[in-house]
Amino acid sequence: MSGIQAEWKNGYPFTPYVVDMEYENLTYSSIDLSGNVSGDSSKYTAAGFSYDIVNTFANAVDVDGNVTDKVITCSLEDLAPSTIYYVRGYTTVGGVKKYTKKMWIFTTPAASELGTLTISEVTDTTLTLDCSYTVVLDTGDSVKFQQSADAEFTTPADIVATVDTVNKTFTADVTGLTSGATYYYRACITIVSETTNGDGQEVVMDWTVDVTEGDNGTITCLEHVANGDPLAITLAADTGYEVDAFTVNGVDKKSEIVNGVYTITAVEDDVALVGSFKPALTLEIANKEDKQADFNGAYFLTLDVGDAVGILIDTVNTFDSVGLITISDATVDTDLKTFTKTYASLTPGETYFMKPFITLNGATTYGDIDTFTMAWEITAADPANGAITLNPSEQSSCCADHFYILDGEALSITLVPDELYEVDTFTVDAVDKKASLVENVYTIESVEDDVVIVATFTLIT
């Protein structure tokens, strides 16, 4: 038969509609829905799902879905736990929503709410996890923690927790971690085979501080320190001792100790501290001339029979040259614990290194190395019928016609003839300098060697 016409109420069955609804990923607060949309896609402008907690859909919420090749998908969020929901599909035709007569039903599970995960007692290799939950755990239900190397928990490792079912809390102590490493943790709860994961938290482990200290002193600091934090290290020598050596990760840092404290401004790696202590010694030089100087030392421990203190002097800081001077006969004051020595066989202008030493029970320990430079020697004997005046003028202890001047200082030489006399000859280091005299004054701007001055005077004719 042809030409038969029929009119269907509300356009059915030619009005597109949603069929074959399915769901997955049901939690206590969300669900993912999918279905098919029948009919020609040109007949509708939108499709979705309408849901309510009553089957009359009196206060229904409509959510448009995504339609691809007549397959509609949609997610419902912010659902209530332990609640029956009624769902029906719809299409929008000509600006009007067309709802299906058929409805689907699902029930959200009880809320598997987790409290906030707390990470505490973080060290370089350990930490503690704490969390709470709000529901009663039945047989087969469980809580746990998970650890991961990435924030997405791609391959998480389960951590068994200790559960307090009375207070609804669970904890775990995690050990064997790597200092400075970054880890991610989350709490998990499983109710009726449905697992809910809490939010992940990042934690950076502290760095390890390893201390190796010798006898006769202590090195005090934190055993572990958070990444980027400062670390103050206190070095305290026992009475009569001082720091001998101190390294941080193999680098000498002794010179950077201030008032017994060395500080790392920002720790970004494991820290290895190695320190040692030695008997304290001091040594100073005084009355430094061209050949002679006074050495004043101090020690702070009691000397027994056979013990000794002394001084090493050399032109090299390794104290192994053929000219090494060992002073073992210094004058010792055992009450004041000092030792002194005047040594008069040094070389003018020479730079020396010196360090004190102490021998206790047959073992010798050396103090810190210091350096000094001797003054230059000036030889200037007064000639007949006049005098030679030097400025500055410091007479050597060795003899009357020897003077000394510090390296680099300017020297003014004034020739003072007696009345009726005048300068006849004038040499400096055997070089004639008479023509360079200005009103009988000659100046060396910077003395950098020994100076020998010879002058003669003659009658004025």
C-alpha cells in the first residue's frame, strides 16, 4: 500500500532519543554514563542525561553530553553518598528537550571519605604517615597508603598501615628512603571492593649529615637537614686544644670557621664533615730586625718529663729545605705556659715561614703556619769630619754601624759634614750618587735590598 500517512504523538518514533544507557566508575560522588542516540543526528541539537533523587524528576538536573557517531558520554559530579538516583536521557529538538520514558536507576555507595594525609617526622631516610576515615570498615574493607616516584602514581607501591578502628585512624612508619629524593604519598580506602584514592602529597627527603670527629673536641650540628635549609656546624675543641683540620665534602673549610661556627647557607646534597683537633699553640714574632727577631709562643697543656715545645723556621712552607732552623732550646715558663727565643742568625730581606711544635709522650704536633719578612740591612759608618743621618733610623743589635729598614720603605740619607768641610765622595752600593744629592740629601724611594752607604768629607777650599 502506498500513500498511507500516520501521525505519531510528539513525533515518536521519529524523534531521536537516548537508549542503552550504561555506567562505569561509580563512586560515592560521581559516575560516568554512556548510551546511544537513535535517529538522524540532524534532527537534534543536543543530547544528555537528566537525573534526580525522585522518579518524578521534580528537581532534575540536566547535563548535556558529548555525542560522537551516535554514542553519548557524560559524567555526573557532586552526587550524594548512599543515595538512589533516577536517570533518563533527552535530546533537544527544535529548542525543546524530549525526555525518554524509560529511566535507569543506580545507587551511590557509602562515602569513603578520607581525612587529610599528614606527613611528619621527615628525616633523611624515614617519615611517618597519618590519616583518618569516616566510615565503619566491614569485613573485606581496608585502608592503606601508597608511595610513588611521580605525582601521577604510575606504579605506586602499597604501604601497609596500622589501623585504629576505634578512632578511625591509620598510620605507617616508612623507612629505607633515599636522602634528598622526592616521593609522593596518598591514602587509600576500599569499601565493598571499590577503592578511593586520596589526594597525593609531595615530600622531599632531608639530606644526610655525616660527622667524623677526632679526639679532643666535638662537631655539633643537625643529623639531617631539609633541602635548601642552612646548616650551622659548631666545632668545640677541648681545653688546651684547637681545630687541626676541617673539611666539608672533602673541601678544606678551616679558614672559614668564624667564632667556632661554620655555616652552609643552603644544603643541596648529602654533607660529609670531617674534623680533627690538636694541642693549641700560638707563635708571634716581635722586634724584627735585619738578622735578629724575638719569637714568643704559648701552649695550653701541661708538659710532663720528656715533653717539649719549640719552633721551626724555613724559607719554604713545607719545612724541608737544607736551611731549616729547628729551635728546641726556647726558654719555657711552665707557670705561664709560654716559650721565648731570640734568634740572631737570620738573613736580611728573606721571607720565612714559622710554626710552633709541641711534643707530648713522644708524639709531635705542629701549630699553624705563619710568615714574616726580615728587614733589609743598612751599613753606614760615620766618616771622618762628619756624619751620616738615616731616616728612618733603626740600629741593628749586631753593631753600631748597622741599621735596618722594612722591605719597601723609603730611606732618606742626609750627609752632615763638620764646619769647614764638604762632601767629597758619596756612593750607595758602590755606585756614585754624589750628583744626585739635593742639599746633601739622597732618597731611596723603596728599599728592596741591603744598602751600603759610604761617604767622605774634605776641607772647603
